[in-house]
Amino acid sequence: MAALLSRWAERLHATPVRPRISEAELRTLITVNTGTGHVREVMVPRTEVVFLDSALTVADAIHAVRRARHSRFPVIAGDPDDVLGFVHVRDLTLLPAVDPALTLRHLTREVKRLPASKRVLAALSEMRREGHHLAVVVDEYGGTAGIVTLEDLIEELVGEIHDEYDAPPAPPRVDEVDGRLNLADLAERTGLTLPAGPYETVAGFLMARLGRVPAVGDNVRHDGWRLQVSTVEGRRVARVSVARPVPPPRSPS
């Protein structure tokens, strides 16, 4: 099993298109893994996705993605619920003689769509079989819930995958979430379970704990976690950083 997972990691980064793994190895992975998780549990939520409007020029798109960590970006027709496809960063920067005034609508590739309720293993098998690396995750109402990559699905099964281009992990991990995120989704995404109260969102919890309208820099601790307001829009808490507890150092054996 360990050897199989190692081959998965190696082959994932062997080509920028898709991992080279046989159907037999994929079936073995499916056999030994329960795969009970759903795509919604591993996706990047829409609030954290960099969407590019199809009316953007190539020059404007390059500026918009310059600091982004990802290489594939959903292209929309004005609204995240209207995803036309996706564009790869190399479409913008590496293709010869790309007119910087050309709009993204002319470069958009077809994108796969997956229901948020689909099982991780089934989604992985389907995306690999069809040759997709990115999929738009659709909620029960047909709206865009987020995006998921082939690597996200593989890492859910075999653990975090790092290559020479990845930044080394630095504890404690800090997640940034939307202040409007409800408590159930917060627990699902970060592992932090907040107590029930007269509120439904992360911002509501902070307001209840502070006893006032939160300001940038305000922080609250709960069970070793730290929630800090990072962005405020008007009187609304827009973004909150969630820092995990630092694990205690191991005693020498």
C-alpha cells in the first residue's frame, strides 16, 4: 500500500496534464480506501476562488492572477454561478503571439462540473478517466459552490502531497474564512467546533463573545484556537483568520 501511494505522488507531478497511473492501481486504491467523503468537503469554496470575467483582456487577466498560487482559473460571464469554462495561466503567458487585447472568452477551455454530494473516490475516478484536472462544484440549486482539482481529491485519499515547488508547511496552520460562514461549514473546513448560541455565523460568534461590533485586529480564543478579524467592510466582519492550536513539542524518546 505504501509503495502504491508513493507512486501516486511521483506520478502526480510527472506531467502537468494528469498523473500516469494505471486503471489497476486506481482500482487497488479504491479497494483499500473507504472514500466516504464528499467533494464539498475538499473543494475550494467559491468565496476563496479567483474568478476571471470572460470580458477581461489577456493583459488584465495576467495582472489579476499575478499573485495567485493556482494555475487554473474559472472564467465567468459576469457571475460566479455562470461559469463558461477555465483558462490555464500558460494560455496567457506561454502561448506564442497571444494578443494582449484578446479577451478570455476566446481562450476559455471546457470545464467539468461535479455535484457537491459526489463521493471523492467516484469523482477522482471520473476526472482521471475523462482527463480533467479541474472541476466546478455545483450545489443542489445549480449554483457554483466552489472548485476542486485532481490533486485535491488525491490528497484527500493519500495525504498531503508536496513537490519541489511547494512551500514548506509552517505550523500553526492559519485559515482565512468569510465572516458569513456558518458554524457547521467552519467545523467541516477547519475542524473547529464553536459552541451554539444566538448566532449562526463566525461573525456572529465573534460579536457575541466581544459584546460589541468587532474591529480589525480583535481576536477571540476558544479551545486553543484563535479567531482574529482580518477585514471589516462597513460594520460587517468580512474575513476572519482561524489559527489552529500549536501542537506540544514531543518529549525525547
